[in-house]
Amino acid sequence: MNKLVKARRAIRQMRGRSQAWLVEADDGYQYVVKFRDNPLGPRILANELICASLLDYLEIASPPVALVQIEPGLTLETCSQQPAPGLHFGSRHPGTACAVFDILPDACLHKLDNLAAFRAAIVFDCWVANPNRQAVFYPTGSSESVQPRRWAARMIDHSDAFGLGQWEFPERWAWGAYRRRKVYGFISKLADFQPWLDRVAFAPEDVIDRAMRSIPEDWFEGDHNGLEQLRVLIYRRRLQVPALLADYMDRFLVPTNEQCAPNHFPISDIHLLDRLRPEKVKSNPPIADMYQGMEARRVPEELTQLARAVFPPRVPTVRRGGRQIRLELLYDSFLVPAPAGLRATWQVGWQGLYRAGEWSVDLRIEPELISAKAAIIGQITSHVRPDSDMAKIPVSLRSGQQVIAETVSNRFGEFQMEYKQQARLKLCIHLPGGSPAIKVPLKRVTGEAAPSARRAPRRRLSVRL
């Protein structure tokens, strides 16, 4: 039986096509609530509830869910479009008492306690035909502990399962892997997906039945025949998962020569073959045979896009001189306490929020505890056009004219890079539409506890464009 809670107040709107809201409920928790009258239709609420039940059966980490009741006459303050009274889907937000992040740097993956959950999620996504794998990360344990911080991941957002609102399965499972491919490690055979393959194959029918019986009728608009057909399709598809996964591996994993060490490459490293010099390829027979085989084989478009994301084109050189605009520092975790609504911070690292014209830049630097390396995670957004697509914005770290690291943003404007800390580093963001670039001077952060917060006046930094 799903938990039933009552909505108290709306906190803020979340990203995404379903226009979900973060809502505080009467049990003291916050929930990401997808309303029944969302733009994608009420069936995505049923999708979420079914997927939550299947994830729980497979023991894959995901947030607890609840039915969120909005009573007649209740007005959710700050909510631009008031939802209809009744039951809505809620996924508990883990960030009530800790920070929640969309990206975890590759350098921190060894600190992720449930890394295997991403392999399990591939099996689950294949079962329910989910083409869009999303996850969030949050720190575990006490922030005052002297031990290195550990992390946990939770799988979220399953609206696109079962063909979105169509309740059908494609003949071929669409590409739905998580965008940070290193979370999967080395995958070379179906046995790497155990024990979740067996759990799916031997899933009892009552697991699906319980999920179906808990769905409110107005979430599927009284279409009992469609819901029953979906139940049959889910139960039948569980036996097709091994074959679908084998097809997935044939299309997206390229095996190497057995003499190579290691004898298989993760999907995230296949693009490195194109960077080998010809003389080095010829001097290594196993690599040479593999390279020739790959030349004769058509590279999937998904791998081409992955390679472009890892090795983006060189960003144009920023012009010296020119007019100046003011880059306003709104928040510095070393100077002032976090204002309401800003992501929570943890004691190791630095977080800052800047504004330049219509653009906002949210940055976080996480240093390694035993080296000079660090990871920077950021997001560029427009507070004038919040729904604009922010994909493929070139971002680079520069020391003078030297490019230290570079990447491109995703469609939410998020980016992350790893680099070695040094003096006079600047983050350069080259905005779309021919707009001038934003340059942000970076702090040098050590792997120690952050200084105690103290009040400081808001200050402005002049940035040359």
C-alpha cells in the first residue's frame, strides 16, 4: 500500500517537461510532485508508480514514493498553475537535510557506495523500455566526520517508460544509458548484469498486479482495458530482456582482441582508439587488428555523440579588450551562509553563484584530499528565458592563453571538468547566439574544512569580455 500524504506548501518548480514542483507535505518531508494535469498527460503518473514498485522488487536504489493529496480550497503559494484537487504522484526529495546534485565527478566514483545500481538500472530500463536514465547524488554520513565523504545515488524520473503515454514497447530498445558512461565500468557479457537478469526473468506476476491495483483510476482515465494490456506486456517482456540486452551490447559495445590487457574496453574508452598514432598502432599487433576491424565497421551515432562530448571542438580564443560588463557575486560559501533556495553546501569545497546580465552561473569546486587536483561542476542558466535549451555551450578553463580543460554543457546548461589547480585560472563560458563570453576567476580550494562563515557585503567583479 502506497503512503498517503497531504500537501502543505509549494517550494519551487523543478526542471523537466512534466513541470513538477517541490512540495512540502504534512509528514515533514519534501516531495517532487508530478500533478495529474501535467502537459504530458496523467498516464505518466501511473508509469512512475509502476516503475517504483518494480524498482523496489529489484532492490534498485530509488526515492520512496507517496500519493500526495491536494484538498479542495488549498492554494499552493508560489505555484504559478494551481493543480486540481485529488491525488498526485510524489517522489521523496532526499535534499531536506543534505545537498543533492545532478552530476558526480568521475574522480568521486570510487566514493559512490552503490555504483552497481547503474548496471542494475540498465536491466530495469530494458524491461520497461525507459530511454532516458536520470539519477541524483547526495552525500551520506555526517558532514562533521573526519572520514572522506561517501556518496549515494538514486534512480529518478521514469515518465518516459512504456512509450510515455502510449503504453507500448518498441521492437528495439532505445539508447537509454546514463550520460556518464564510466559508472558502468567494464561490460563484456550478460553475466555482468546478474543478479538482476534472474530477478526480472523470475518476477512473480503478483508484483505487477500489486503495482496496478494501487493506481488511482483518474491517472489512467478509466481505461481498464489499456491498463490490463500493459500488465500483460510487462509480464511477457521480462523473458525478452536477455535477448534485448544482447542486442544492446552488440550495437554499443565493441569487443577487443583477447591478447589486450585488459581484454575489453568500457564503452567510455572506445573513442580513444581514434587518438592513437598510426606508428603506435602498427607496433602493437592486438591493437592493430582491433583498429582495422573498427575501421571496417560502422560506428553507431550514439558513440559519435559520446566522442564529441568527451573531445569537444576547440573553443574560439576570447578577444582581449573590448567593453566590460559587471559580474555580480551573489553567494560565496566561504563568506556568507547559504540563502534560502540555494543548493546546500558541504564543508569540503567551495560553492558560488554569479549573475552576468540575464545569465546566472552556479559553480562548485570539489578538491581531492591528497592531491592538487579538483573537479568543477557548474550550471549556466538564463533567468530571462528559463526554458531555453542550453546544450553544447563551450566551456573552458584557461590560464592566460593556455587551455587547461574544456567541455560542453548538456541541455540543462550543466557541465563538469577535472583539472590540476594552479594560479590565475579563469572559467570561460562562450554563450550562444554570438554573445560575448563570460569569464569567472576561480578560487584555489584545498581539501580541508571550509572556513567558518562570516558576513561580507555583496561585491561586484569586473569581467573583461
